[in-house]
Amino acid sequence: MRDDIVFQGQFIWSRRKEKLNIKKHKVSFETACRIFNDLGLYEIYDEANSVNEDRYNIIGNVDGCLLLFVTITDRDGLIRIISARKTDTSEWSEYYENIKKLQGN
């Protein structure tokens, strides 16, 4: 699409969609990409919204200070960012429960 941005050769998103996301959630898609540096990121298949394409909800930490909930799909080998926002309380708890499991606690 003409509106799309490819970032670091790995991520893609719509400029228009990112502007709406920043306005609504105060999170840029460039910031959202940084959750993929989190070794403890938590991925959940989004069955309810996977009608036309497989979608995944990812909960991950950005630089140890911001926990995000990011919805993605695969688009021609690139990770397409659909939305990004700060986690709610239950998602925050789910993420940290997963971290405990990864650490063997």
C-alpha cells in the first residue's frame, strides 16, 4: 500500500493507522516494535479476530519500563503492526505469571 511504512526491514504498518493509534492510545508503532527485544514476551493467538488472517496479541516489555499489548499479523514475511496500547491490569498479571513460569517459579 502507498500508506505503508517498512521499518528495519522487518516491520510494516499503515501511517494512517499509526496516527489514529497514537491519538487513541499514545503509543507509536515504532515503540511497539521494541517489545520484540523482550525475551519474556508473551504471544496469544487471537482466534476471535483471525477471520481473514491469523492475528496474534503480544504482551511485551519495552526497555524495562513500559508493558505493551500489541496486535500483529504476518504480511508477506513482515510483521504487520495492527494496534498497540499499554496493558490493562489483567494483561499485566498474565505477562508476569508467564515470566514466573519461564524462570521456573
